[in-house]
Amino acid sequence: MTDYPTNVWTSDLYDLGEGVRAARLTRTEGSQLVAGVWELDPGASVVYHLHHGTEEYLLVLRGRLTLRTPDGERKLTDGDVVHFPKGRDGAHGTRNDGDAVVRYLVAAHHGTPEVIEYPETGFVVVGAKTPSFDGSPLELRFHAADAVDDAERSG
């Protein structure tokens, strides 16, 4: 089992680039309940997306965070909590419009299989915790426009 941090104030965050850092928090092997800590530098953002197999909760630990959902944008601050259900209603993206680093926690129930959709780019990620036919982990990334439609498959 990987040794994940056990404290939301850990400084052991991984640099994901473009002013975004994150770390998974400790979890029980095989559990679908997971959490991670995220930090956004001023001007940094996490792209707008939605999950088809995962619902999430976001808790702002420190700072002012701009949250984008299908209902528009709103400002969140220390202690604010937001739920993102599965599917279109749970679409979300975050952005730091302030002058200080923002830190927040995301807790989630990861279903399997999972499909993550990025509506503005047309990018889709598909994954499953069960092994694929050849025994390897199933994780596919593609643009929705590259998908084969039913007419092409049957013809």
C-alpha cells in the first residue's frame, strides 16, 4: 500500500504543473471512499469536468476559491462545502482569482467504471478498477469526436 499523507496541512503535495499541487490522503486498501488535498496558486485553475461514476464533496480549507458549475460561478471561502453529484449536474471547475494560495479538500466515492468528461475540450477518460481482458488496468483517454458511432461498427 502506498504511504499517503494523513494530514490536510501536509506540505508533501505533488506539483501537477501550472500552479496546481495535490496529494491523495491515506486510504484503506480497496475502499471506494477517497480524499485529496489541492492547492492552487494565484491564477491557477482545475479544468471544468464532470464524473459519471464518482460523486464528490469539496471543502475549502484556506483562501478564496472561484467555483464554476452549470449554475454559473460563485466565490467560496474558508469552511464552505459543495457537493458534486454524478453526471451533468455535478460538473465543476475551480480557479484561484486571488493573491494568495488556496487549499481545499475533495472527498469522493469512486465508482467503477468511471468516465470523466471535459466538455470544453471534448476529451474523455474511461477507467475501471477491475482488470481489462488482457489483465492490464483499463484506462483510456480520447477525444469524443474520435469515437466510433454505431453505423461504423455494424457496417
